[in-house]
Amino acid sequence: MYLIEDTRNQIGKHEIKHAAFDAAGDSVLRCKIPFGDYCLPPRVAVDTKADMAEIAQNIGGTTAEHNRFREELKLAREYGCQLFVLVENEDGIEDLEQVAYWTNPRLAYSDRAINGPQLMKAMKTMQERYGVVFLFCRPAEAAAVIKDLLRGGGEPDA
């Protein structure tokens, strides 16, 4: 089992509990939580991206950026959380297949920037490996999509 322990819990004052968690094979992640000392990880989480350029940078930017993003996906899977990455965009992209037709503006000045087909392939690979789901919407729709995802734990109805 995975547990989250509030960072305000004093280190060294809860060794008996920590020993019991360790003996049971439980993992404890220290993170600030708004109330209580312990909780379970969320079952559903939504990571929003401001636009296609942001997700392109997360996936096809520097090695450090790519690794940070990948580790976040792996951690969500490890903790049993369904992670949705909601990419807000005004490019008209509504599904993963359409990413292949996106033109990265960075290609105008860098031949090392990721292009649409590469980005789509990388996103599909991440979905298969880590269970993340990439979704797309216009910025004006983002709040409604987030609420639907968090309420239902699945893709939105519309």
C-alpha cells in the first residue's frame, strides 16, 4: 500500500508507525496535505498543459524535462492513480491522432524540436507504458472537463 504522510508530521516522532508500515511493505510519501496526518493517494489526477508547445517541451525538450515528466507518469501509475494530461489548445486538436498534424513553431528556428508525428508517437508510447491518458480541449472547456474527470474517474461524456 502507498500512504501519504503530511510534511508537518515531525520526523523521528512516529518511528513505531513507520516500522510497522515498512514491515507490511507499505511505502510512505511525505507531502503537504491540507488536513490530517495520513491519507491515500488520489485515484484520479489531472495535469493541465497550457498549449501544445508545453506538452511538446515536456516530452521533446531537454533530457531533464523529458525525464521529469516521465517520472511523474511512472509515479502516478505506481501509486495506483489514473493520470489524465489535459492539453488546452486553440489549434483545433481534439484527439491524439490529430497531434500528428500539429506544426511545432519551434521548428522554425531549431531542427531539434519535436514535430507533430514524433510527438504523437511519444504520447502513444507513454499511454501504453504508463497508463496516462492524453486529452485535448479548448481553454474555455478546461474547467468542465477537469470536473467531469475528477467526478467520474474516467474520460468525460462529451
